[in-house]
Amino acid sequence: MKTTNQRKGFTIIEVVLVLAIAGLIFLMVFIALPAMQRNQRDTQRRNDYSMLSTAITNYSTNNGGKLSRLSDGDNCKGNLSASAYINKDGTTPDGDSYKLYACTWDQFESANLNAADKLNKTDVYVVIGADCDGANSSTGDAFPKENPSKRAFAVYGYVESGNHAYCTASQ
């Protein structure tokens, strides 16, 4: 009588295959995680810019529609308190402090700040007498453009995804 010796367990090929699949899953998670975190920070920045826009609108309403008092007459000097307008700490999602600048369209244009590569990730501009250029601001492709209305303003700042600028207008 012949007896066969049956072993219980996994072959080396089965073990390697399971490890390879587990490795691919971990790789996908570690690749996707930074993108998810970046998107969360961008969402927070957009929310901060929206809160700033609402605060500036309230300021305008309380001051008879006058926004010119926000600008101090110099070329886009940082004269606004981020903790008063954005969040109680005045910080970016990365933990850095926002730097808020208020200026008129002419000051903004003469400072030649209308390019994403000139933005620091902490800089936020309130451009009085401006609007967004109509490009898709959700993709970060919008920039301020001149608007002659005295109540118009644009909030212009940085978003991480694609290292773009983001613009949201008052109207």
C-alpha cells in the first residue's frame, strides 16, 4: 500500500503573491495620502478666503460701501489682521501665519503681482476695485482684473494643488 505524504500549508508562490498584492495596496495608499492631505489644505484655504470675503463685505456694509479705508496708500502693504478676518489664530492650514494685504487695483497692477509664481503660500491680497478674470477659479486659474465698481473687490491667494493662485470675487 502506497501512502502519499500531503503537507498542509502554503506554497512559496502563494505567499509571494499575497505579499505582492499587499505591497501594491500599501503603495497606492501612500501615493494617495499626500494628495488627499493637499486637497484638504486647499479646501481649508478656500474656506478661509471665503470667510475673508464675507468679513470684507460686512466691513463695506458697515462703512457705507467704502473699501478704500482698507488700503493704506502704499503698494499693497500688509495692514490687515488675519486673526480678525480669517480665523482666530490667523494661520494657514500648514500652521504658518497668513499675511493679509489690502490694495487698490492700480497698486496691485503696478506691483506686478498677477502671477501664481509670485505668491507666497501665506500671502493673501484683498484687491479693491477688482474682480476675478472669469477663468475657472476652482482649478486655480483665476486672477484679479480691474472692475470700476467702488464696492468690488477680489480675494487673491495661493492654493497648493498645482501651485496655483486662487481668486474669489465679491460679486
